[in-house]
Amino acid sequence: MNDGKSKKELITQYKEREIVGGVYIIKNTLNNKILLKAGTNLQGSKNRFEFSQKTGSCIDMKLQGDWNKQGGKQFVFEVLEELKKGETQTAEEFKTDISALKEMWLDKLSDRDLY
């Protein structure tokens, strides 16, 4: 499973992995309403969304009414913009950059029907 790598090698590999955050939407395909979200781990956010769809549990309370009426399969996860964490960037700096990116997208999507 670990291809013969030592625990130390696996830890080093984990710490050196590329971290990608960004801005995404969860869109209701029936009424085109969107929920704008951002996170420091896009893959993790997508995994949580897919798990919610499979289990029938709503991923966000703002969607709950439509999720219950229309079902989770009516929603899609779409990445709007990715941002890679810089090598020297702290976690807090990365989070701040992601928040700023979300604010820019909020301005861009101000004419859309948001949750």
C-alpha cells in the first residue's frame, strides 16, 4: 500500500504535496441559483459535496429547502478559480488570499441569484 516507503518518507511526501484552494459554486440545475464558497482544499470540498449527494445529506443549510424538495442530484459542484499555496506562504496567508479571491467572485456574480 505504501510501496515500501518508510513512515518518514510518507510524512515528508505529505508535507511536500501541492495544496490547491480556490473558489467554487454549488449550483441548483433546476433554478440556476448558486451558492458561492471558497476553501483552502478544493479536492476536499468536492469530496464532501459528492459524499453529501451519495448519502442524501445537505452540504450547507442555505441549500436545505431546495435540497429536500428537489434532491441532491439536482446540484452540481463547479470550480471557478484555483489558487496554489506558495512554498513560503503560511496557512493564514493562504486563507486570506482565498477570502480575497472569493470577494472578487462575489462582485463578479452580483447579478446572479445567490443562496
